[in-house]
Amino acid sequence: MIKNHKDYVITPIGTIYKENGNQLISLESKYRKGLKFISLFSHAIIIYKSIHSPANIIPTCLSQKTVQIYEADEDSGLLTIDELQLEGDILSLYDIKAYFPNEDCVKNVSIPQFPLNLDTLAPVSCNDLLQIGTIHKEKGEYFLEIPVDFQYYSKLLKGYSHIKICWWFHKFDKPVFRRTLEGQPPYENAPRTGVFASRSPVRPNPIALTTARILSIDEAHGRIHVSQLDCFDKTPFLGFSLYHPQTDQVKDCRLPDWLAHWPKWLDDRGFEKTGDVRILPSSIEVLKKYTMKQEAESHPSAHNSIFSTDDEDFAGHTDGIVIKGARQNNLKNIDVTIPYGKITVMTGVSGSGKSSLAFDTIFAESQQRFFESMSLSERSQFKLMSNPQFDQITGLPPAIAISQRNANRNPRSTVGTMTDIYDLLRSLFANIGVRHCPECGNSIEPLTASEIIHLLLNCMPGTVQEIRPFHSDSALATLIVPEFLTEKEWKNTDHYYRRLKDSIEKALKLGSGAITVKLTYPGMPEDKIHFQTTQMCYHCDHVLFELTPSSFSFNNPECMCPVCKGLGRIMEADIHKIITNPELSLLDGASPFWGNLRKFLKSPNANWMKGEVLALAMDENIDLELPWSQLPEDFREKALFGAGEKEVSFMYENRNGRNGTITRKVEGAYHIIHRLFKSSSGDTAKQIEETYMTARTCDSCNGERLAAESRMVTIADTRFPDVVQMSMEQLQNWITSLPASLEPTKINLALPILKSMFKRLSNYMDAGLSYLTLDRSAPTLSGGELQRLLLVTQLSSGISNILYILDEPTTGLHSKDTHKLLDLIKKLRDMGNTMIVVEHGVQVMLAADKIIDIGPYAGEAGGYITAQGTPGELMQNRASQTGAYLSGRQQVSIPGRTLLHDKDSWVQLTGVKGNNLKNISISFPVQAITCITGVSGSGKSTLVDQGIFPGIQNYLDGINVSCCGYDSVMGADHFTKIIHITQKPIGRSSRSTPATYTGIMDEIRLLFAQTDTAREKSFKQSHFSFNSKDGQCPVCHGYGFQSLDTQFMPSAAVECPMCKGRKFNDGALTVSYNGKNIAEVMNMSIKEALQFFSENQKLHTMLNTLTEIGLGYLKLGQSSQTLSGGEAQRIKLATELSVNSSGRTLYLLDEPTTGLHFSDIQNLLIMLDKIVQNKNTVILIEHNLQVIKNADWIIDLGPEGGTNGGNVVCQGTPANVSRCKESYTGAMLKEVIE
């Protein structure tokens, strides 16, 4: 027994006794309502306890028996049953379960030749139940795990094919459920029923008794593999009863009408992965061949006018939001007014203070005022921002911030769930979808008898209709459809109608709710179709329950794929990640999993993961000095995947004298990783996943996330998962085509949902997101894509008088789609909302009602209002850098640089075909700047991630085979190194700083540790780190402040009274380098540090790179949490650039201009040109036309996004591309160049 018996308390609900020769059951009065409709069943299973006879639910104190019900008085709680033939006068009753043949009656059952004699088992005298094991659900399969006395139970089961498993409804073991005696069963047409007349988990004693087939018995691991159960993973397993056909099998029983059509036998098959599905045409679709043409006007028009929407008019407002004395972060006590009902763009160089004003001041204050209206307990449920620093803000409306950092990154969140379109689709399919059997693919479309008659009445004159009950060889009637008459004339006068009606009603009764109709028509092959009135597949006896929107939720445990748990992918140990250096020996680190075994052998311990492979090698006399690739294949197979039942011993003795011997079976690295991953959670599981595992598409649901029944629902022959895989543009086209292919009744039912979806999709397409598929996972979206999704969601809400604050919404958006985004922003404005947009895009600034230019520089040199006004006023303002670029007085260019004319050195890549790429071939020049352009979703990132990067990297690694993303690469010998800088942000821990991320801090700590004072004090590098106990302040632990954190108020940071914000302890601060202590150095700007460390070549190189890329204003010790997105990206770029200056390097950059002002882009281009001049090559994914026009070469992909993209539209110089009529980039580029 593995659990305290007090957890499973059972209470008698009645008694069993004999009276006047009859065996009676009497329920206590408080449980009698649970018998409602039990009289409609001929048999039931009772669970009881006898103190004189051995129990047959092993090893409990309970017995179970299938009994016939002769009489049932539900009101008095009295049942007359067949005789039990047990000793004792009165027995305690614990449960009654109505007998369901499809759950209790086994067709093919076997028992041993000499069945177990239960009289040999000792009676169990306890009153409560004990847990002997656990039911585990693994990838859709069920296992009974018994940790103690497994051999005993295994011996009892020998020769039995089936058992009745007794388990505990642990999730329903609550007083509210135990008191519930009636419920609504999930069976079609079932009335409200007593719990004893159903198999509801809600009952006075939450005991389950489920019949299952024994698929296998695993003696080695102590578990029993059984057929499908209806329980949760980790369900308490209490015991089992051996299935005997003589007592448990009832071949002839009576059921209520709502269950009469159910199968007569238990479906005891094991779980089968569905993989690819088979969909057969529905009977209604087949019938259309024989149906008379309907008048066009009988169908609502399929024209787009059905989906047309009228824009509402909203009145604007006057006045505005007045901010006085704003001094958050680097803001210099500024005053500014934001007009109501207008679009205000805040711009300026990166780090000038735009976000400090928009988000950290205006939005933070709006949030604080909103939360102040709540009670303290309500306020505690939210994460509050810090109180902003300002003198006064008036006229502040409720605000919604849509930034690139606050979107949902849950892997279960998709484009469909984020936009609510997935929910609308779930409702659509639940209402008008046609179900198909997951076993055979036949349609299951319940119809009434009247609906069936109506469908057959519409057959063309001369059609022969042969009607018979389902599974019957005898036809009840053979009818020929007469010449056309209206349905009213048929009903009143025609003999055909009466015969059709009578035949169908009779055939439905004889066929238990289903009929077969054979149709023939001159010149056409015959068809057999079936109609039914129930939710069951009559071809394979598969019963379906009610279809609801939750049936399509991959977060619903009952409807998600049981193998991948609704994720669509499975994490699997990757052999290539286990063995990363096959050219090395295991002793020298061929595998990060086993690590450096040579070092381990010098001081071994009881680490079995390392010891296992060493013991296996010793047992098989393997020379571990050989490289992994040269070891015997048999040994490698065992080391990775185990050696079955083989045991090996590992003896160890370390330097401390500890020793021992471990003897175990060889599990293998692959299985160890899976075991550790399954038993771990949080960061540990994530580390195992990232280090040793790779995701693959689930082979049960084919990545569709849902259980088989949910995957097999169609509308117009299109399955639900197929619709979810559509792009927004494809989905809208599918929606507009539906009215032409649906019956009028279904159109009327679906039209409100279709119109709502059409409107939403139109808005998302207007935002340039037409290529996104609904099943796209949220973590794979760029910041710009996420922000535009959230923006359109707000537009769909229809609310007004709100302040919206947007953070660079054009990020990742092609210039051709910017006007669509602007239309959405204007719509929100015209609805009566106020718009603040932090943005650098020219088109957005020119469309603004007001521009606020913050600067003039970044960091401490910024935070001022340098200019404000309309776009025209800003262009005339000589003090505004932004105005100078907008007016054309200044241009973004690379001074003195000649663009590419002719190059001898080129790289060619052929057959790139990942994601939506259409087997393309591209080329780019060496020692030049190449821009990869194209609309969002055209395949730019795929070209880099699955083509260029792996192609060059494989060459550098000496791998001469192509990967799945490309065919061949030529010219890779021009490179000796490749650096891929993605948009993945740097660490945002409050302890992370520019100095720690770039490695500058390590060099500074080394310099301080080498000073004479540090050597005298025996200080090491750790004494100059605020992340180390040796160097950090003991009061604030290196943070520089103490946090006043209350549950009901925003957290407040108070300067540490010990170190005064310097982060270090007194000992570290006594050491100086060139007259400055470590805290003073960390408070320097990068530009100041460049001068201070001018004599240190390594530091000078890193600091100079940061300065040249425009980050000289940042402080070395500034928290990464205060950095803007643009600043964080440039720090990452500078870090990579500073460690490599040898030439022959290929740099891959992903939209490096994100968050950059014109002047920042100018600095970036100068840096990129310097890289190229040093004989390196740069490839950028870019949308910014100022950068594209300065490139040497352009690879333009498209023409559209998603399935309509993936082609090379053109390749060439900026001048050549600007003349390409098929290129959207070329058209926009032409305007900039001219």
C-alpha cells in the first residue's frame, strides 16, 4: 500500500438483505433521488461489503456483482434483484452503477483453465480503501503502476484477458459532489438522471469500476498496460476484480431509449495514433448529385456584400493631456501637451527619453490612478509600475499600452487564440460542422426523420430510392421519384410521399436510428448512403458525445491530443545533442551529457549517469581512448539506448576516501534524459530540453493538437485543423465561399459568426498581417507582429475615449503596408481615442497631427523637448534633427563610399526550400553589404536561418552534406567565420549591465585585482563584483537599493543606507585604479571609460566599438532593465563586432535598425561600412529604405507573404531593383532614390 487509507473514506448508502425469499436493496432516504430512471435498466453493478465472504475487488474489502433488477421503486429506494447467495443477513451497499453493455460487456474474453478461487484469499477487514498503485496516462496509453507486491498481483492476473479496474475519482472527492444526486448526462436526448442510473463521477462514494483489457504485463517496471480508460493521469488505483463472463457478461439487457442505439460490446482496443486521417463524403454531399437544381434566389448571396461593414462615426475631443515637470529617468523637467483625439508621434535618437515620457510617465501614472479606484485586495492581483516622477498631469484618460514587451509568449497561445478568431471558428464548427468517425472516416450527421424525408423529396424525377434499415439486407420499399410536384402537393395528395414517410420511419425504428438508401438514376452509377438520428457511427459502433466549442480547444484535457498534450509537438532526446563531438573520445568530452570522464575518473563518486557508461565499457572491454566515432556500434547503441536486462557494476573511491559499488541495469543516455525530463519542472526541465532535446511534430495528431474526434469535423469538406492552418487571407477567401456551398439553414445559423470573422480578418489584413496563419505560435512572432495583432484587437473592441500608447508599430513592416497600419491608427483616432506613437518611420511621422522631438542626444545629454508641432512646422525648425531628415536637409548615407559595380567574389546558394521558400537560388557579393528585403512573411528569415547560415556553417564545420533547407552552396571558402545576430534580447536581470554583458566587467575586475592594494589584501577578481558575496554590499546584496515591497502599493526603491547606491562593500571601495574605485568606474559613461582606459588595448577596442555604434552615453553599470530595445540590440551587435576583426567573416543581422532614429542609422551604416572595409561581408534583413538604398546588393523576396511569397522577385543593385516593376521594394525604393 502506498497511501494513507484515510484519504479514501467510503460511506454505506444502503443495505442488501433478504425478505420473503426476495433479495432486496434499500437505499437510505437521503440517497434515493440518485435512483431516478434506474427502473429503465434491466441490470446494474452493485458494490458492497460482506464480512463473511472474501471480497472480489482485490485487495479491498469490497465486492462487485452484476445483478438483474426485477423491480424498482425509485421513490421508496427499494430494488428487487436476483439472489446473491452470500452468507450473512445484511450487507452494506456502497454504490450502484447502471449496466452499460458498451462499457461492461466483453465480446472476446479469456480466463485461465483453472480460475482463481477467491475463497483462498483472506478477507480484508478495514472500512476504508487503500491505494495500491497509480494509473498513469502516457501519450494516450494507460498503465497501472504497482510499486509494492507487483509479483503477487501479476500472478493473480495470469490467464485473464480482462479486469475491472477500481479507481478513485479524486478530483470529485469533495462534499459538494458527494451530495449531488442528479445530473445531466452527456448522452444525446438524455433527460436529467440520477447518478446511479449513469456513470457520472459525481456520486456519494467516488468509486469507479471500469472494464479493460490487459494488453501486456511489464514485470521489469512493475506496471500493467491496459486498454483505454476514462480517467486523469496519476489517478489513485485501488484494486481490481477479475472479469468472468459467467457473472459479468450480460448479452441481453434493457436500456433507456436514449441509449438503445449504443453498441452491445465493450471497445477494448488499445490506443492507436491516428496520424493521417481519412474523411469520406457525407451522405448529404453524395445526395446532391440526385437533387433538383435550387433557384438561385433561395440561397443568400455569396457576394462580399454579405460581409460588408459600416464604419461608425465618432466625435473627437478638444483640449488635451497636460504634463508638467516630467523628470522620469533622463527627462529634464519637461512640459508638454498631448492633444485629445489626435495622433501624436514621439521621436528622437535612441535613448533620448521617448519611452520615459510615453510609457514610464504617462502610462504609468494612468495605471496608478486606475488602480487607486480599486480596493486593496483587488489591487494586490496586479503587478504595478513604479510611481513616475513629475510635478503635475491633468486631463489623463484611461490608457492602454501596446508595446513589444507585454504580449503573451505562452507556447500554447497562437495567432488564432490571441485574435479570438480561433474561438469564433470553434463556435462555427460546433454549430454547423459535420462529424466524421475517427475509426472509419464516415460522416455522422444526426437528422430528424422529417429532415431525411425532405432531402429525399428533392431527388430528380426518375431516381430510384431503395430504403432499408441499417445493417439489413432486406429493402422495406423501393420508390421511384415521380414528376416534379411541390412539397405541399406531395404531402396532401401523392402516394409517393406517404410511402416515403412510412418507409423511413419504419426503417429508422428497425435500424436503431439509422437507415441505408440505395440511389440509382439512368446513366449514373448507383450510390449507397446512410442517414441517422443519433451521434454514433453505425459502421464501427463508435459513440460520440455532444459537439461543443470546447471540443476544439487544445487546452481542454478531454479534447487535446493525448500524446502531445495539445502542443502539436513532442520533445525527444536528440542523439546529435548527446554526442556533439564524435571525433573526440568519451574521456575527453565527446558528449556534454557524460562530460569530461577523464577528469571524473581522477575523483569518481556515486554519479551513476557517468558511472553507467564507464561500467558498460569496462564490462565489454572497450578502449575509451578511441574517438566515439570509432567505438564498436554495439557499444554505442547500448550506451545511448540501454542494454535491456543487462546489469553492470561501477566501483568508485574518491580522494576523500568515500567508496562504494553501484549495480544497475544499463538504461542508456536517451532514456535517462527522458526520465529526468519527465520528472523535472521549471528551469531544470527547460535546461534539459534546450541542451539535449529537439522538438518533432507529434505523430499522433500530425501537429494538429487535437484528439481524433475533434480533428474529424468538416464544413464544406474542409476539416477544422485545415482551416486553422490557413493564413488570414486564405481564411477570408474560404469564408466568402461558404454561402455558395452551404444549405440555407446552415447559412442563416452561421452568418453572424462569419460576418464577425470577416470584419476582424479585414482589419488584420489591413495591418499587413494577411500572411499569418492561425496556428502560428505566439513565441515565434516578432515584436512588431505582436503589437499589430494587439492593435487590431483594440480596434475590434469599438471602445472610445481611451489613450493608446504604441511602441514602434511599424517594426518588421514593409513600407508598402505602412499606409494600412496608418489607416488603423486613424480609425482608432476617429473613434474618439487619443494616440501616442513612439516611432521613427517617415510615413508615420508625416501622417501625425503633432510630433514631439526629444533630444538632442541620448542619455544624460537628452531628455529635452527640442521641437514640437505639425510635421510641416518640425521640418522648418532648425533645432530639430528629425526635421532636418524629414525635410531632406540631411541624408542618411555612407560618406565617400562607392557602391558595388562589379565583384569577382560571390557566394551562390541553390535549392533553398524551408517553410514557404519555393526552391529558390540566390547569390550575394563578398566584402559588401547585402539587404534581404520583402514584405512580412515573404521568407527573409527562413532564407537566413535555413539557407545561408547552415550552408556556410556546415562548410566551416567540414560537413559536406546539405541540410534539409538547401541543396548546395558555392563560394563558402571566402569565409573563416560566421556570426548570426538575432533579435533575441540580452538578459534583462536587474544585475545585468552593459559592462557585464559585453565582458568589459571581467577585464575591469582583472585590472583592479592586479593593483598593489588588492594584492596586499589578497583580493581576487570576485572582490570587485557586485554579484559576488566577496564584493557586494552586505545590506543590499549588490543591488544599490532596498525595495519597499508592499502587497497593495507600487514597489519603491530606496537608496541603500550602507553603500549609498554604490553596490560594493567597503573593502572593495578602498582599492583604486588610476585614482578611481570600482564604483566610480561603473558610474562612468562608455565615452568617459574609453578615455579612462585608453592605454588598455582590449578595453579600448570594446569601448570604442560601443561608442562608434552610438552607445557612448550609456553608463557601464546601468541596469539592462532601463535600456530601450534599440540600445539592447546594439550592445549585442557591438559585442560581436569587438571580438572579431580578422576579416573573412560573414555577419548576419536581423533588422538592426529596429528602434533607431535617422542619426542612429547613420552611425550604424558607418560601422557596417567599416566592417566591410576590413574585408568582411554583411547581410541584413531590413525594411528601412534609408539602409536599403545604401546597400551594395539587394535580394528581394515575395511577392507577397505566406504561401503567396517565397520567390525571388529580383536581385541586383539598388538602382536595378528600383526599376523592377514586380517589386514592392523597388517601387518604394524608387521614390527614395529619386
